[in-house]
Amino acid sequence: MIFTEEILRQVIAWAMLKTSKSLGIIGDDETSLPDNVLELIGVSPNHADALVEFADAYQDWYAFHLGIYKAGKSGNLSHSEQAELLALIGRRDTARKALVEITSQ
């Protein structure tokens, strides 16, 4: 499986970094987050909601892929599994677009 749990962590860390920068919690050239970053992001409910949905959507998409991989079914999904995967991909992509949009304002 190419997309690993470590990559998932990095993607979510990127989202936290992008959200923190857009809110002015850290500067554009900073790469470290304060320990209370989630509390600080929480001050902006729209940003917090977008970040949580982004993280949840990516985690759910990853968990589905991991289950398929562990079951040895990669590339051989049933119709219902294909439909579930497409729904997870749609949710993931929608969450990513929403986060990028809100953090680009």
C-alpha cells in the first residue's frame, strides 16, 4: 500500500499548518505549531469545522483502503465496495477543497 499511516499524519499536519497560517496563529515562514494549536484554531468555528472534516474524511478514506489491502482485495472490489470507495473519495475531495478555500481567504 503506497499511502501509509505516516503519510496520513503528514497530510493532517499540513492541514493544521495551513489552517494555523491562515488564522495568523503562526507566520508564513514558520513550520512549528504551538502545543495548544487546536484550541487556537477552535476560536474560528468555520476553520475548525473544515479542519475536522478534512481530517475525518482522510482518515475514513485511509481506513477503507487499509481494510481492502489487508483483505487482499486491492483492485478487486465488489460493486458495493466500489460505491463506498467513490463516496469516500468524494467526501475526501470535497473536504480538501473546502479547507483550501477557507484557508485561502
